[in-house]
Amino acid sequence: MNRFAVPMAVFAALVVVLALGIRHSPQKGIILSPLIGKPAPLFSLPSLNDPAHAVVSGDLKGRWYLLNVWGTWCVECRAEHQMLLEARDAHALPLIGLDWKDDDARARQWLTQFGNPYEAIALDHSGRTAVDFGVYGAPETFLINAQGIVVYKYVGPLTRDVWTQEILPRLPGHAGGSS
Amino acid sequence: MRSRGTVLRAVVVATTITITLLTVRAWAVDPTELPDPRLQARYLALTHELRCMQCQNESLADSPVDLAADLRREVRDLLLQGKSDEQVRAWMVARYGDFILFRPRFSPRTAWLWLAPGVALLLGAAVCWRIVRGRSALVDADSEPVDG
């Protein structure tokens, strides 16, 4: 019937537009970080293992690193821990831990028990640095380049797929160039 | 009929208690008070229009989670530093993106979001107008009555 032609066409167009929108949404359910392509926030925080020295973002310039936001209260962080250890053993780039609103003693115990994948661990007791990084749920992982620019961010437990498909290919001289 | 009155009163009392408890809960989430009542009003307005990123359908003001408390603290500190509402919003957007604003800003990316309801309304009005005109033309022509 002719009188249904226009509404049906409009409906079909709407379906197509919405389907394309869903199909092409970059990462479903993940909020894109406005930090990507911008300098990583500066921080200077106490170190978990070395009370004499602070972990300072400026000191990390000149090489690529992964900033991994975690906490012993975070269940998902336990899920990604094995992957973090594998990443450490790949010697592709250093992992810096940002221990988010955590208890120092518990953090030490966690690392003794499960292994320490981090080169250094910055203690963010107040949560202020995590806010600067736009963290909204641990674990979150930021890939930061030698110029201190945030190149990539992953929300959720790091998986082997993310490591091999998103992180390694972005590194200079791809496939395991060390510093 | 007396029992019906009693039931009604019980319902009214229960409703009142529920509303009171809900209000108390809202206060319990955020006990922050700023020294200046005008600052306090701006603080309340801002925390109600910023999203809690962890429980995404709640505002900072309503959310009991830790992160919301951290972000409320930032709002309070920024206001005490004399920052404008727009500067506070920009501070939040720089870290969490447009998503943190319950009322997204007008930009090329959000243009459709803002314009679509107006466009839909205009389209609907045009369709209505055409139908009504078509029917009144039928009535004017005094042809067979239109079924309602």
C-alpha cells in the first residue's frame, strides 16, 4: 500500500543508521580517553619499594612504558596479573604500577605472593593522580611513549590479545626492541 | 468505611517515611558544606550535572562510591580556588571526556544529539499538518464522513 511506503522507508533508514552506529562504535561500552595523543599527566609519588626515591613521571621520559593502574582491592587486577608477569618477561618495555588508593602492607604482600611485574610502583593514596589520568575503574593500562605522550589506553584486565595486537605493534621497532 | 480511611492514612504515612528516608540518604552521600552559600549552590549544581564514571547513571552528588567522593572533592577545591563553573567542567572533560557531562556541550560531534529532537518535532508537525489539511479538505468537499 502506498500510504505505508513513506513510514516504512523512514523506519528502514532509521534501522540502517542505528545499525551502522552500533557496528562502528569504536569500543563498545568503553569510554574513549581524552588523554590519547596528549602528554601524560605529571606525577611525583612515593615508591612502594624504595622509600628514599619518589616515582617521578619526568624521570620516565626518553623511553616507552606501560602505566598499569591497580589495587589489591580490585578483583579484576588479580585476573590480569599473570599477563603482567608475561609482559615483564617479554622485556619489551618497563611496567610502572600505579597503586590506586591501596594499603601499602597489603600491596607488598600481594606482590610477594603473586610476583612483582613492575619496575617501580607509585603509591597514589589520595587517588589524585588516578583522577588526572581519567581512571574510573581499575585495572586500566596506559601506553606512554618516549616523549611522554599517551598513545593507547586499555580499560579492564590486560589480555594476551590486547598485548599482542594493541600494545606490541605500537612500539618502535615492533617485536621486542629493548631500550 | 472506617477501615478504608485507616488504610489510606497508613499509605500516606508510609509514603512520607519513605520519602524522608530517601532524602536523608541523599544527604548522607555528600555532607560537604562550602563556607559561602553561593559557592554551595554552585557546588550542588555542578555535582548534579557531572556523571559518576563508575556507576554511570548517577551524578557525582548521588553516588556513594569512592571515585565520586574524590571528584566531588576536586569540584570543591576548584570552586574554593575561585574557578568558574565552565572551568570546572573543562577540568573534568580534560580528564574524563565529554561523557562526564550529563548535558553534553554543543560540538560538531554532538550536533545531531541536540538537533535531532527538534528535527523530529518539525517532521512530526509537518506530517500532522498534512493529515489534518487532507481531512479538512475532505470535510469541505462534503464527501463521505471521515471515520474517527
